Amino acid sequence: MNALSTNEQEFARARGVMPGGVNSPVRAFGSVHETPRFFVSASGPYVTDVEGREYVDLVGSWGPAILGHAHPAVVKAVQDAAARGLGFGASTPGETELAELIAARVTRPSSVAEPVEAPVERVRLVSTGTEATMTAIRLARGATGRDLVVKFAGHYHGHSDGLLADAGSGVATLALPGSAGVPAAIAAQTLVIPYNDLDAVREVFAARGDDIAAVIVEAAPANMGIVPPAHGFNAALADTAHAHGALLILDEVLTGFRVGPAGWYGVDPVPFSPDLITFGKVVGGGLPLAALGGPAALLELLAPLGPVYQAGTLSGNPLAVAAGRATLDHLDADAYARIDAAATRIADAAASALSDAGVVHVVQRSGNLFSIQFAETAPTDYDTVKAQDALRYPPFFRSMLAQGVSLPPSVFEAWFVSAAHDDAAVGRIIDALPAAARAAAEATPA
């Protein structure tokens, strides 16, 4: 790498060999009208770009860096695993150990509600969140003998063909209605309804209930900004699906093990019973790993025991499971307390700065995940999210970046805080907020 390289030069070079110069669309910084930063190192709450500039990071690799970047225990676990071999194409004890950790953590503490039966008896490790949700849907169809899937507008469950309709995350950022290349016959197998709307749920089941295999839902949506579920919404989903012989797939790729030791399932104020849960991000500790879990009766429909086929050469890669195990091992009560406290300080400071600058906004939170929505009232679904005054985010983002704070490059993404965000890092973020808020206040349509 050329020590004198700039972000602009790196982006030009990347565009010469990769579509749009990136391998995931939001990295192109298109919606914030800025040159993407090319990072070369990271430590704790900080990332450093090719020009040698350090930023306080609130992306956290989109969630996995929950302990902070390059956490010593995670790095050592990966180094030790690498020294034994990068992969074997065979089973390893580490896979079992990680699966046991996942199953043991997904419980509801009695302090939240009366304990319910643990929902994860078996775990299948895969490589990406997309693969986890895709497998969960295939499994639901195999278990029920039905074809249709219900999803919610603005929820993002990866980029498999049937789940891109009205999706959030990068699809929302780029204002795409779905995706070219998805056959109409496949798109027709997905029924998209408004989020937080139980009447819509009941109506779709009344009309098509005998054909619906599953409802898939983000446990606490974080791909159209943060839009928390209405009180009891997940429980009502489970009840409605089960009454019609369908399954509930709870997507915890973002919230799993981030908003608490058992993810959103462990903190939702109303107990409910998902049939399948998908995990990603945190569970791999920063390396490519995801998982799906559920009762033995369902998971054992997967090959080699059952007729539902799924396979992956890199599934359960020893380096990835080592990173995941080390991350979960160090996510104790103290780590969650630090994350929650830092997230509260930053979210409150952002709200205060925007209010002082006269910017209409709300800060929505689901546990330690939060985002800014430029609206008078808290959005409750994708339509109200899209109606916000989103033009205020790009200047806000650029001001923060110029002051050395790296935010998610889209108004439709959550902010990610880590256990490494200490007083110094949080202080730098808070100091940058007033100028960014003034930039948001001065925003005008292009």
C-alpha cells in the first residue's frame, strides 16, 4: 500500500475493479455525498484511515465489534486458532462449544417475566446473516409444506431473492423498490405488510393463512433506523402465526447478544415463543459467522437428519467460532453496563444538540441501539420513516466525519456503541455534536 495514498485515490482505484468501488453498497457513502473512508487499522473505539487519520467509530463493523475493535482476547483466540489451521472441511470441538454457548444464553431471566421454555435446543452454524435467514425460511417451508412468507416493509433480512421486497438497510439507503434479477414468481411468494400493524397481520392470515409457512420479523427493527416494536407486538405475531399453523422466525442478526445477554428475546417486556431465531454480527466476533437456532424437532429436519438441505464449506470455520466464543465469553454484565451507559450518554447528547439547534427530531432506542429520525413524532413503520426530513442527515454526517467521528453513512442505520467507548471517546463524540446539529439545521433541498 502506498503510504501517501488518499481516500480519494483509493476510491478511484477501487472503482476500477469493483462495481461502485465497494463490496457492499452502503460503503460507497452515496447517500451522504462524501468520499468513503478506507480504513487500515482499528483499536478499541477508534478506526484509522489510509491517510493516518483517527476517528471515533460508531459503526463497529455494523455491530460485531461490541467489545471494541481488536479486543486482545478475541485477537488471541483467532491467532491461536489460525496457528492450528485455517480450516479443515470437517467438524471441530469449537463448533460445538459455540453452539452450546448460544443455546445457553437464549433464555428469559425471571426478573423480566416468568421463565418460558428455552427456544434454542439445536443450532446450525452458517457464514452470513443472509444464509441464516434463507435457511430458516427453507426450513419453515419444509416443516409446514407451505410456500408463502410474510415480511414487514422496511425490514432487512439479507439479500436472498424472496426477502428483498420493500427492504430496509442498503435497499432503503439507495431508494430501491426491491432488486432487479428477482423473478416475479419468487417475489410473489413474499407478502409484505406494514410493521407494527396487527390488523394487517390478521387480515393477511385471514386471507392466506392456509398457505403461509412463516412470518419473519426483525426482533427490534434496526435497518430503517430504530423503530421499536409496539408493546406486545412480537407476542401477538407468535400467537397469530401459531393459530394458523405457521411459524415465527425472529431475526436477531443485529439485536442478538447486543441489546442484552439473550438479545431482544430476553428483554422484550411481553414473553413470546418464536419458532426459529437467526443470529449474526456479534455471534461471529467480527469474522464471517451466523447461526439459526430452534427446537430439536424443527432443526433436525435439516440434513443430514432430515429432508431440508443446507450445507456450507466454511460453515463453522475454526477462526470464526473462536472469535465468536471469545466475544460471548467477555460479554458479561459489566460489559453490557458500559455499553448501555455510553449509548445513553451519546443518544442524550445528540438529542440535546439537535434541540439546541432547533432541529425537529426524535431519537429512537431499542436497548443500546439508537438512531436519529428527523421527524416530529416517532416513526412506527417504514412509511413514517421515509416521510422524515432525511436531507438533514448528510450535512450532520459530514460535520461529524470532519471532526473525527465515523457515523453510519445512512439515516436508515443504527448507531453502534461498544464496551470500549470510554469517557475520552464519548467526550469526543459529544464535543462534535453541536456543530453537526447546526449543519443539520442549515440543510436545504439540493
